[in-house]
Amino acid sequence: MELSSPFLLRDLPWLEISIAIVGVLLGYVILRSTILGEDDEAPVDYAVPLPEQCKPGWAGRILENPSIKIPGSSAIQCYNPATGQLLGQVNPATPDGIDRAVARAADAQKEWATTTIKQRRKVLRTMLKFILDNQEDIATVACLDSGKTKVDAMLGEILVTVEKLKWTIQHGGKALRPERRPTNFLMMYKHNEVRWEPLGVLAACVSWNYPFHNALSPIISTLFTGSAILVKSSEQTAFSATYFTSIARNALSACSHSQNLESPTSPSSALNQSPTSSAHPPQKL
């Protein structure tokens, strides 16, 4: 008796067709992402000027009696708590200046609220790439202004900020999807749904102990949810605030969005009060 040949999967025409289809689709994806460079969420390279105090060879004057207060002046004196080195001076924000920043943020937020999740993810990916590429400089700025060690800066500033960016990029879109809510028997013909909408302009008063993470954390969440934000840093770390917030502002402009969505305000008691003169009062976080 003659035995038939064993059954082989390759004898099935549908398998060959499926492999061909997968190959064509894979080739198309590779062509778009590598050759044509049409990745809608690809990060954009940009630069933020590094403060002179963080460059090699800089040596600041040692203060005999370090203090953030300067007799006869409203300016904030910035210094390194670990060494007493003078870092510079920062003029605090005024109520009028805060009102103007809120108004600019409110105008920019109207367009930002209409952006897609992909557009917001692109901004966060751009910010993430910059932080990973410049983490040594960011840690140096944090150490100068707060007096912390490099290890503390890398773990408590860089690592946690990067993880928040990664989580928001990966899961933020899902968190903002509309959610169903149950109804009762008498309302069984109705459909209950919760939709997450931007709040407008927010205000964040952040502390001194982790100046980079504490400033970037509310910025990440606020921008991803379609709102704008004003960040008031601590007077104890006023030196680093401009550089850290510029990371977010420049990421926005690199992706063709308004920098006014994130406005740093120098330490001032004005932001701790309700800015009654503003037409767009910010909501506090």
C-alpha cells in the first residue's frame, strides 16, 4: 500500500498570501518611518542655553553671610547652599506681569485645547529626548541651586521626571478617554458618560527641594490635558527656574506651538493671592 506524503502548512495558499501581505505592510511601515521620515510623533531636536555658572571654569564669589534677601532691594539673591557661591540675582514678578502672563496663556490655550493626543505626545517625546540627552547639565543646575549631591539629582530629579514623561506618553491617552457611568432603572433609556476637558490656565506653586522635578511634573500633566500653566518656583531655587521651565517652553516651540502655554513667574507673593485684576484668573493646582 502506498503512503501519502505528510501534510505541510506551506501547501496552503492562504499562508503564502498572509505572509506576502504582512511583508508588504511591514515594508510600508519601515519606508514611512525610516526613509520618508513620516513619524508624526517623532521627537524634535532643540537647544536650551546653559547658564554660564554651569560651564567649566566658572567660580562664583563666596558670600560671607549667604541670604536670599538683599538690603535695600526687592531682588532675590541666589546662591549655592553647599558652598555659599553667588549665582546671581532674580527680580520677582509683579502683579501686572502675572496678569499679562495669564492673559497670554489663556489666548494660547484656546488653540492648544484643540490639538490631538498625538500632537501632545510629540511635545512630551521631544521634551523626554532633551532631558535624556542633557541629563548631566540638568543635574548640575539642580545641584548648584539646591546644594544637593549629583546622586540625589540623578535619582530624585532626572529619573522620576523621565518616568512621568514615559508613563504619560504610554498611558495618558487612555486615561483621557470618555468613561461610562451606570444609571438607574428609571433612567435606563439614557446614556451617562464622563468627558475630560481642559481647565484653561492653571497655576502651580512648587517647592525648593527638587526644583527640576517639582517644576516639570505639573507642566507635563497640564500640557497633556490641553491646558496652560503658570509655574511659580520657590525663592530658594529661583536661579534654576528659568532654565528648567525653558525646557518645556522650547519643546513647545520646536513642535510649532506657542511658548505662552507655559509661563514661568519669578517668586512673588502676588501669585499666592487671587489676581483679581486679571480677566483670566488661573486655577491653582
